[in-house]
Amino acid sequence: MVAGRDQIGVLVVDDHAVVRRGLAAYLESAEGIEVVAEATDGQDALAVLARLAAQGRLPRVVLMDVLMPRLDGISALAAVVAKYPDVRVVVLTSFGETERVHAALQAGAAGYLLKDADPDEVAAAIRAAARGEVHLDPAVAGRLTRQLVSPPMGLAALTARERTILTLVARGLSNRQIANELSISERTARTHVSHVLTKLQLPSRTQAALFAIREGLIDAPNGQG
């Protein structure tokens, strides 16, 4: 199917046939939108886009799931944006964790919707993407806004390396032992420990160990907890 000149051509990508066909059926009835093709996963989407590009029929928007076999949506999204810069990708998924949203936006997503979104909102996101705008699900936008307004606290404030440092501190390792464990200098280990204590607003390594036990990073010693 070839989208008319005033129609927004869309490629629908989802590994669940019922979801994919339902989306395609709805979009076919939406004003100004035309489904030019469907794909079953990220790898299939790239193959379909290559075929459409050879025919001069690239869609303006790709509606893409995230969790799919062979090639996940985020990886496929990045590949689409890199190879077809004029094609916009809107993510439609069941997962609204801010980490996934950040990953999608960093990969170049032009929108991020949850699968419980109203069908009209899906169409609105596609139209916004075609205009060069970014459309976020209200729930997702709310989470991102709260994260910006309220900096992460507790474990969420730590990087992956700092969580590792906290665990080693909680196990009773000295800075030198931490340095040996992670193959870093003792000075770097000391700096990491200092950052952990500062971010967690804890006065000592003992308090850091208690914090790690409370958060379940390590088991409490026998007879405690």
C-alpha cells in the first residue's frame, strides 16, 4: 500500500499479531494516516524499511514496540534513526520506567506511549512526530517531570559503580581492599566511598553498612536484623 501525498505513512512494528493488527486496523480508520506495512520485530522492521526505501515508499513514522525477539525496539530505533534520518519513530510499549524512556529518547524516539493509551492519543502522537514534535504519554511525562524537580534519593542517587562500592563497604572492606577488588587505585576507591557517603547523607562507613543491609544489598550478620 502506498500512502497518499497528504497521508502520513506508518510502519507498525509489534511481535504480537493481535496487537499489531489491531493497531493497523485502527490507524487505517484515522484521518490522515495510512499504514504502509507491518513488521513482527526490530530485525523485520529494518528489512521492511530497506525494501520500502528501494521502492521509494519510506513511511514518515514507525510505531514500534520495545520488547521484541531477535532485535529489541530500542536497538531497532537507533538503527532506524541512523539509517533513515527523515523517518520518525514513536515507541508504544507496556513499560513506562524512566530508564527505558531515557534510553528511547536518547536513541532518537519522537514519542513514547504506553499501550493503555487511548487510540486517539496514538494517532495524535503519530501526527506530532510527522510534524517534527515529540509526544510523551502523560504518565511518562509526569514521571520525568517529577524526576527533574525531585533529584533521586537513596539508592537511586548512586551509579552502578557506587552501588558496588557500597556493597564492598558493607562487607567491611577497607579502601585498599576495595581498590584491589576493583583493580583501581586506593585514592580512587577513597573518592568513591566519599561520594557514596555524601550522596546518601551518611556520617560513617558503619552507617553505610547498616543502610546496605536495610536496602537488601547484603544479608545482615547472624543474630542481627
